[in-house]
Amino acid sequence: MKVAVGVFGGALVVLGLIMVPAPGPGWLVVIAGLSVLAVEYAWARHLLAIVKRHVRSWTHWIGARSLAFRAVVGLAGLVVLGVGAWVSLKYVVHVDAVQWVGNQIGS
């Protein structure tokens, strides 16, 4: 059981870390992998507790800010995700989404 948990949880963590710079739920997959590993490994439970504490701290900090500030942070996050998606499409899939949209509007 311990080996299966290690392999599956480790695979999730590695997959999540690969996904972090790309658009998608990279950190969520890393946390899911840590959750699986925490079933059998004390170091993973400790690391997961640290991650939970930081997420809780961030949530409390951002929640205490004004609605305008939260909107700016959310918009900045969307811009970063959009640029990441565009770069991924352009250089991995070789599709220029900006040019495609421009062609659709011009048609």
C-alpha cells in the first residue's frame, strides 16, 4: 500500500509541478498529490500543513482588502493566465490565438 501511495502521490505532485507554469490547476494537483502522500508519509503531512497555513493566510489577507483591490488582483491573475494560455497555444500547439480571433472578427 505504501508503495502505491508513494507512486500515485508522487506522480500527481510531479504532474502538478509540470502544470504550474502552464494554464491549468497546477497547484491544485500538487496539493492533491501531497494529500495522497500524507496518508502514508509524515513529511508530506507536515508539508501539507504548511501549504494549508499559507493558503489560509493568503485567503484571510486578500479577504481583508477592499473590493477594488481584490478586483485588481483577480484581473491581474486573469491577465497572467491569459498570457500563459496564449504563449502555450502559440509555442506548444503552434496556434496564434490573437491572429485567429482577428481573422474571425475581420471575416
